[in-house]
Amino acid sequence: VTKPKKTRKAKKAKKKPLKLSPDIWIRETLEGQQKN
Amino acid sequence: VAASVEELVFDLSLDSLSEQRDVLKDMRARSATVLTASSIATSFVGGRAIDTVGLNAVTGAAVAAFFLTLLPAIYVVAATAEGRFSIDGAQLYAALAPREASLEDAYLALAAEIRSARQSNRLLVERALWSLRLGFGALILEVMLFLVALALH
């Protein structure tokens, strides 16, 4: 009787965290004026 | 209610950033309050004290304290430091669209970005709070000195 082959569980591929550019932010002075 | 863990993380991060922004908004309002209170105190108590006693060490110190009360308002207007409190939607789309990121990935990336923004905003908020504390302290000192000058007369 042949033993059933052990199957390896597929490892979950680690996703690289998404890195966003600082350009997405709207900069704001203390006075409240927005700059982009 | 958040539909996923990622959304929950993003919502909580966004809340913390909004709270930080609210602190700055309060700061602006309070610096105007200090300015108003200081002007009223100087024109009523200060004017009377200087009329009665003249310009001596006590009233001179009170006048110096009055100038310090202007500090928070000047700081709010003149500070060049910038904070990050809101996200430009178009820029965000331009960053996310080419990578074909899923909504969950976007939530997590934004949560990380918000955390870093909150940390970099901290110095701005702390400086503003210190200027306000100094302004309030100077206001109390100013009023007390003018009252002492009147009482000693």
C-alpha cells in the first residue's frame, strides 16, 4: 500500500505594505492656511 | 460600523488625526481669547493703575507681561511650521491607481501614513500649546501686578 503523499500547504505570500508618497498630504499652517 | 479590520484601523487612525486637528483649532480660538482678555484688562485695570501710580517697577512689569500675552496670537499668525491633517483625494488616486491596490491595502497604507503624520504634527501642536500657556500665565501675572500696584497706592 502506498502512502498518500503529503501535500505541503501553500504558504501565504507576504504582501509588502503599500508605501504612499508624502505628496498625498495637504499641508496646513498653524493659522489654518492650506498649501499644496 | 467598520466592515473589516482594515477599515476599523483606518477609522481609528483618522479619528486620532481629527482630534489633533481639533486641538489646533481650539488653540487658535484660545489665543484670540487671551488677546481679547489682555486688551480689556490693560485698558481698564492697567489704564487706571498707570494713571494712579505712574510707571514704576510694578506697572512696568505688568506692561511687560501684557506684551507677553500677545505671544500666542503672534505665534499663530507668524509660525511657518506646517502640519498634515488632510489628504488630497486626487493625489491619493494618482498614487493608488497605477498599483491596482485593493481597498484593504489602501486602508492599511493610509493608517500607517496617518500615524506618521500625527507624529510629525506633534511638535507643531506642542509649540502652540506652550505659547498659549505662556500667554495665559502672562495674562494672570499682568492683572495681578496692575491690581497690586493699585492696592499699594
